[in-house]
Amino acid sequence: MSQLREQALKAKEASYQLSVTGVSQKNDALIKIAEKLIQKKDYILEENKKDLLHAEENGVKPTMLDRLRLTEQRIYDMAEGVRQVVALKDPVGEVINMTERPNGLVIGKKRVPLGLVGIIYEARPNVTVDAVCLTLKTGNATLLRGGKEALCSNLALTAVMREAITEAGLPESTVEILSDTSRETAKEMMQLSGILDVLIPRGGAGLIKTVVENATVPVIETGTGNCHTYVDDSADLEMALSILINAKTQRPSVCNACESLLVSEKIAEEFLPMAKTALEEKGVELRGCEKTRKIIPINAATNEDFYTEYNDLILSVKIVSGIDEAISHINLHNTKHSECIVTKDYANSQKFLKSVDAAAVYINASTRFTDGFEFGYGAEIGISTQKLHARGPMGLEALTTIKYIIYGNGQIRG
């Protein structure tokens, strides 16, 4: 038996105990996790330094190093996220409705854990903590496979959390992490039919495509983020500039960062020079359509640019005739993640809200808010860009399923 399969079976066994564990014991484990993350922060940071050094030696670009880097503040933020999950209502056991049928049967739907949740992810150590605290709160066990870039960090975080979990009286195999980050092991994990109940990939387009194409277990697809900001005819231009700068530059390596700017032709000559100055001060490279380049001198955008999630300080720019062209362009090029309109026109805001196909649609706010923490979920297991089971930031309810419960008093079907 492979090491992977052995770990998966241990986690599967733990999932049965977790499914009947009460909320007080689960919360106790989470509180202990939050405490130990702070207590062991020096150890975690030392392990993270090993990953950063290795990444720098291999020429990883600065924006991706930011995804990998842990700081004392980021560890405190992780712990705070865990505490927020503690404060949230446990959805497990909730009976959604009970209906009495004419034959006297009483039929209801009850929320129950998914079971064993597999997570395949890349160089973001915070995902390790987010995944474990959300799955634990919902009575699920977790099998983790992080990227090789963050291996030391992920192993350290998992060791700290396993210590806390066992102190709370729960199985150590509540969380299992693979130390083998090879592609062969990843593919084996994708095909653990009968063991894994669901697999969630978090990372770039290549990883997600590989999982979707190779998995034989159910997959919840968390998508890449080719996110747009559209500046409408009536927009407050100072507000638009502030939103755009935040959405593009606050943390350019993440999936909810803005990758493409659309500007109504009616305000393009006024807004684009403002945007160019402010963005270039932040080190952003602009790539524009032909109409854009007649107003501001920037590099030409190819058709491929408008489909690209850069994860970097690069922004594609296009002038559109108005809201209808903006919506059409977004629906053609986006990844169904997060989209924003800046406008003072209520009718246009509602048209954009109804017509844009995305998990999160913003009116006059930065796309950077598409995040479990910001949405009040404490953390997130991922941001789903598909439409079945879950969509958008996935919190606690997204990690449960439904069990029908039926009460009778001797009924038989004739």
C-alpha cells in the first residue's frame, strides 16, 4: 500500500469520528489551534524562511514570493481567522425543514459533513490553516497536498495543528498532509475513488485544469481570477481611481486582484491619463487596445491579454462604447470570479449586477473583498467559480451536504 493511500485511509477513519463530534469539542480544538499558532510562531517563521530562500534561489518572481511569505502579522491574522470560525454557528445537524406527507411520514433535510475533503494547492501556506479550521468545524477530515514551494511551511503548520487537535481529544489523522509533492502522487490523490469524498484544487489555471481532467473523485472547481473593473459614463472618477488602484496593486498576486480595466468612451480622455499616472507610480505596466493607445502612450494589448490572469503588476485596458459592450466583453473573457462597476447610474448598476456572469459582482467597491474573511466566514476553503453545490467564497455551509431524515410509524408502500 502506498504512503498516500495509508494516510488517506487514516483520515477517512477519522472522518467517521468527526462526523459525530459535538460543536464544543470542535471549537475547543480550534481555540487550541489559534493559541498554538501564536505560541509556535517563531518555529513556523523559521520553516517559512527555508521555503523563501529556496524560492529566491530558483528565481521565483516577487509577486509569487509574497504569496509564499509568512510574517508575524500574517500568523496573528491566521489565528484571528480561526477564532472567527469558532464564533460562527456550526451548520452540522441543522434541520432545514420538516414536511408531513399525507401518509403520515415526516420528511426533512439535515446538514451533515462531506466526509474526507482533499485539498490540492500551491504556494500559499495560509490555505493550510484555512482548510483545516473550516473542515474541522464542519466535522470533516482533511487530506492536504500543498506545493513543493511551501513544503516546509505547510509541514510546520500541520504539525502545530495536529498537536492542538490531539490535545482536544480528536484523532491526529483529522488532518493528514503529503510530504511527497510529486506529480505522480498528486495524480494518485486525484483518483482515490471510494476514499476521498470531494477534491478541491486551489491554485493557477494549470493546476485546476489538471485536477478537473484527471480526477475520478468529485471536484469543486475553484477558479482563476481574470477580474475586471469597469468605469461607467457617470462614475465618480476619483472613486474609480481609488478602487482601481486598490484592486490592482494592494496584492497583485491573488485571484481577486483586478487584471483588466474597461473604460466608457465618454470619459476615457479624462480618466485614462489619471489612471496611467497613478498606476505607473505603483509600478504597473499597462497594455491597451488601439483606442486606448491613441489617448495614452502604452504597450499594445493582444487578444490573449484580455483572457490573462497576470498575478503581477500588469493591467490590460480597453475602451468600450458603454455598459452593454462592457458586459459582453466581461462575459466573454472573464473566469466567473469577481467583477466591478463604478457608476452613479442606478439603472446601469442593476443591469451590470443582473447581466454579468460571475460569482461576485461589485457596485462601487474593489474586487479585493472576495474573500472568506471579508465576507464574515472567518476563512475560506476556496472561491468556487462553478455553479453546482457551491459558488463564491466557500465557508462552512459549502463543506456540508444534505441527508434526508424520515420519521414514520409503520408505513409501508403499497
